[in-house]
Amino acid sequence: MTMQGYLASVADSDLFGTLAIICVVVAVLGLFESVRKKKLHKVMTFLCLMAIPVMHAVGTYYLNQPPA
């Protein structure tokens, strides 16, 4: 399987739905001050915020590669 095929299958999977659910859970938990102060919540918030820009950068990189 090529990298392009792998990325196409990942994009078609439930990756984005799962990411959205995780981010909603992290956001709702952030409404509670006791949870919001924990380091794990801060790390999860950072990961949720960085997931889309990282996927965009990876996709842009592979789209700009010459065809094999």
C-alpha cells in the first residue's frame, strides 16, 4: 500500500468524527474548573487544537509531491 492510498483510507475512515467527539468531550469537561486545572486536560486541549493544523500540513506536503 502506498502512502497516498493509506492517507486516502484514513481520510475516509471515522478519523474526523472520532476527533470531533473527543474534542467535544474535552470542551465540555473544560466547563468544570476542577477538571480544567488538571495537566491532562491541558494536554488534551492542546492536542485537540493542534490536530487539524497538523493534518493540514501533512496533507499539503503530500499533495505537493510529484507523482510517482
